[in-house]
Amino acid sequence: MSSKKTTIGSCPAHWDVVKFSKVAELQHGYQFRTTDFTEQGIKILKITQIKDNGCIDISSCSYIDSKRLKTFESNIVKKGDILMALSGATIGKIGRYNSDEIVLQNYRVGNFVPHDERVLNKDYFYHFLSTEKVYFQILANQNQSAQENVGKEDIHNILVFLPPLPEQTAIASVLNSLDDKIDLLHRQNATLEKMAETLFRQWFLEEPREEWDNGKVSDLIKILSGFAFKSISFVESGKYRLITIKGVQDGYLELNNADRIEELPDRMPDFCKLQIGDILLSLTGNVGRCCLVDTNDLLLNQRVAKLHPIKERDRAFTYFLFRQPQIKQLLVEMGKGTAQSNLSSIETSNMELIIPDEGKLNEFSAISTPWLNKILFNKRSIQTLVVLKEILLPKLMNGEVSVELNKNEDYKSL
């Protein structure tokens, strides 16, 4: 790669700048009603399934009866489709569907389809749509109604930077390679978590030994509640980010839009300054979500707990205990009974637990601690790759950074 100076506005002179409608089309899904939904069947992909960093999560979809699939064949999402949220708080979030599982496209999910892939490379198109340039155009065009929306006409008026096709392909190849590495690390982590959770379930939940003692969570783990930070101290670009219940997701931290402060409060306990490898638990709302800290300069806010093993040996045990679906269900049941679910750190500490003997805890630690360390290492590597992509993406998309071209590739010009 080499740097070069752009010559027209924010893109090179030999690139075209065209309206979206000239090279692509926005396709809406079907406007499913709540009366269509069933307990199981075919999944419906809604805007809430489009997450950050291009991720599409179909683990918690609504369903329709699989017998109705033929009626909605035109709404089946194909592998590789480019999808965007067109309304609500997630407006402008974009992702690529990379699964073979059949899902149906809901109405407020937009599917971005090139007219001719000899003119507009689909991989390039996806990365271009991921830029702030496009996001700000969407924000500028959205309808100002009770719920934020962006319509087909607004999308069709967005401007698209269009290099010659070989250049599009080369740009997409660089960005795809980063995405592939990120995806590989995510899949490695999913495999490691599955292995550890399976081992934990077999050893400690399905096959506990009779001689093991009955005890409580507090026999092995301290539940440390977060600090009540004052909003008056929040700043736009402070050094520290606050981890609230919104930030604690199942298995990962969500740091977008986290509040920031510049200086640590005098009365804040030391444990609220989080360290890499700390284990967090949500206590309010969607209670029982558990994740690892994989980023520096994070602070523990109220209604989030830190799960601190009394013995460092039991860190992996602690994490994989609270990642068990059975344990999460127990926590959800404990949190019910109010308008908003709430977990008490005291009640959580008093939750009954069969305490394995020292030998079994040592054995589990010897096997699972390297897995946990590898998961953390991969999470940190993912962050590095994501930052690299965030730096490269705008530079590649405005021609500030050039890529080598495959001179043997033909392309069709507009």
C-alpha cells in the first residue's frame, strides 16, 4: 500500500460519484405482525438482530410457522446479503448475513442489492456502506417522526464512490482479509467457550460427587457491586469509560456510547477500576448476563457486579459457572418480582452451590485456565484488527490509500 493525494473533493479524479439508485436497489422485507409469530419455526430477522461491527445475531429471533415458508420465499435472506437497520435506535447499523440457516427479512430491515456486480462489487459495496460517510448521509435523510426512519427514496439518493471494478475488488480484498481474521478469532473463542462450558456442566452440574460439600457461591466467589458515578462528572472524551448494565452482554462487552469521566472519584473502591480478565455480571434489566473485561480504562458502575474469585485458581471456574444457561436461568428467576428485574448481590452470593474438592478444582483450573487465557488473547487481537480496519476503511474508501490491482481483471464501466 502507498499513500496518494486525492484530486477531486474526497475521492480520486478517475473514480465516479453516483447516486445509489444508479447502481443498486434497496429492498424491504415483509411487514410481519405479532399475530404471525409462533413459538418455533422459521426465524424472522429484525433490526435488533443487526449488531455492531457487522455482526448479525439470530440467536433470539421471533418465529413464524415453517408451513408458511412458501408464502414468503421472496423474503428469504441469502448468504452474503447486505442488511441495514432502517429505523429506531439502531438506524444505520449494517451487517452481512453469513449463515446457511433460512431466515426471513422483516420490513424495517433493508437489503442492499447491486444492479450489476460487473459495475459494483458486492464486497466493496458492503464496506462502503459501513463508512461514516454513508452513516451521516442516512442521519441527514431520516424522517423526523416519533420513531426515526429512513425510506427507500432517501437511501436511493445517497452518493456512492465508484472506483473502476478492479480497484473495488482490490479494496474489498484488503478489508475482507481483516474481516476473515476477526471472524476466525470469534469462531475460535466460540469453540473454546463451548468446550469449557461442556466440561464444566459434565463435571460439576451433571456428575457431582457425593462427597462434595453443599455450600454457597460466597464460599468461592465475592460479588462486588459497582459505584454510583454522578452524571455531573461525565465528559465527552474522558480517559475512563463506565460499564453499565447495557455494556454487559452475553459473552462480550458493548462499549459504544459508554459514558466517560476524566478523573477517578475519591470514594470509588479500588476494585471498580477494572482489570483485563475481570468477570462482570448484570444485576438489573436483562439480569444474569456475564462477560470478560478485555479493555483497559474501564470503571464498574452501579447495578453491575464484579465476580471476584477468592482464589485466583478459580477464575475460569467462576466465569464458566456464570456462563452456564442453567445458572443464568436461576438468576433470572431470582430477579423477578418487580417492574424491572433486579438481582441482589447478597442473594447471588447466597445462591446454593455444590463445592468441588480441591483436587477437582485444581484439575479444572489446569485444563480451562489456558482456554480462558486464549479467549482473552483472541479478544484483544480482535480489538487490534478492528482498530486497524477502522483506520484503513475511510482511507481506502476516499482513495487516500491505494492498493495493488490485478491487471488481468476485466471490468465494465458505467
